[in-house]
Amino acid sequence: MGIASLQAGPRPAQPRRFGPGAIVLLASIAILAFAGNSVIARYALAAGGIDAATFSLVRLGAGAIVLAPLLLRGTGRWSLSGGISLFVYVAMFSFAYVDLPTATGALILFTVVQATVVLAGMLRGEPMRLLGWAGLLLSLGGLAVLLVPQVESGRVLPTVFMAISGMAWGAYTMIGRAVAVGAGVHTARSFAIGAVLALPLLAFAGSMPSVTGALLAVLSGALTSGLGYVVWNRVSPSLGLATLATVQLATPLVAAMGGVALLGELVTRELLVAGALILSGIAMTLKR
């Protein structure tokens, strides 16, 4: 993601530190946006109204358009690495959700995200407290409870796609914490770069998407991605490494609930147990 390229030029300003209530509110909004992307993508792609290549292009394009006014506000260097990581995340995410169920895809995605964020943070010298490690392990245990009965054999390629998507999102999150420009400017620039990089996906596009499929892609790009990622990039510098990684593990639980409400998935005992473990792990990482 070219983190080294971000080190040239002015020293990044200290990120604004939010109070506990604001952190919980902003992080909750971001998690709802992340989960919304999983539900929207699975619904749109499984119904056959739009193919993965077109969904990716429209999603990135819609995000770039809604955030375009922010491009006029920022100065300094653009983060090419941020745009590349966002593009890889969106493209691999879309192709994976052609076959993966909503909750399974979210579980794979954010398990890999957590591993990527923790590894990247440790390599950059960010400390991890013992209680933070315990919270992470407890949340991972919750993921295992939900993951084991849901991941189906024979879906190797979609699983690999989603794992790559998770690595890309983890990298994008870490880049967003380090950039000198504001969260909105960084997000807008990343979407602009990602939309340009997505243009070759037209070669893999199928027939014209349905109106519903196109509208869902626009909704995902403009609202749950574009605006949702501005919120996430704004609040993530205020989170410690353990909390940053663990809070995102709530996404599979929320995505699973969305699948229950909108896609007819069943509420299982594993889902309830996993939810309790994940939320307990998050609470442990938030303790000072």
C-alpha cells in the first residue's frame, strides 16, 4: 500500500480523539455500513441482476461521485496505495459473494482483516496489552463457533477471493490511520483512484444489469461504502490496535442478522453463542 510514500512531506497531524460515547456511535455506524455491504452484495449478485465486475465498477464509481466535492478540499500527495487496496478489496469482495453466503463471506473477510491489522500494527511498533490479546482471542473463538458449521467444502476459489479482499481491507484501514490528509479527503481520493482502476473490469462484464441490481450497487457505493468509510477513517485513529481489529469482528454477526431479516437465513444456536463471545471480546479491548 506504499506506506513509505506517505512518510515524505509534512508530518501527519495528530488525529482528533473522540470521547467514549462518540467512539461507540461512530464505530457502530461504520459496522452497520460494513455489514450492509455484505447483505447488499450477496442479495444483488445471488439474484443474478448484476454481475460481479459491473457491481464493482458501479460501486466504486458511485462512491467516487458522492465524495467528489471532498476532492477540492485537500492538499498534499495522493495515496495511490489507498486506491489500489480499496479497488482490490471491492473487486475480490464482489467475485467472492457470487457463491459465498452472507455470513460465511463476512466471517472469512473480517477474520483475515483482523490478522492483517494486528500483523501490520505490530510491524509498525504499536503496542498490544494483555487484555487486548485476550479480547482478540475470545472474539476469534466466537468466529470459530460461527464459521465451522457454515463454511462449505468445495468453495475454494471464492474463499481465496474473500481472503484477498480481507487483506486488502486490512491494509486500507492501516493506511487510513497514517495519512496526513483528513478522513473524507483520503476516502474520496481512494474511491477516485479505485474507480479508474476498475474500468478494465468492463471486459469481464456480462449483460446489462437489471434496474434493481444497478440501484443496489449505487446504494452500496454511495452510502454504505463512500459515506460509511469516511466515518470509519475518521474514528479508526482513535482506536487502539486491539480495539481496531476486534470491533470489526462484530460485522459478521450484524451481517448474519441482516441475512436473517432480508435473505431468509435462520437464527442458529451457533450464531447466538458467537455473538456473545464477539461482543465480550470487544468489551475487553475497550477497557482501559
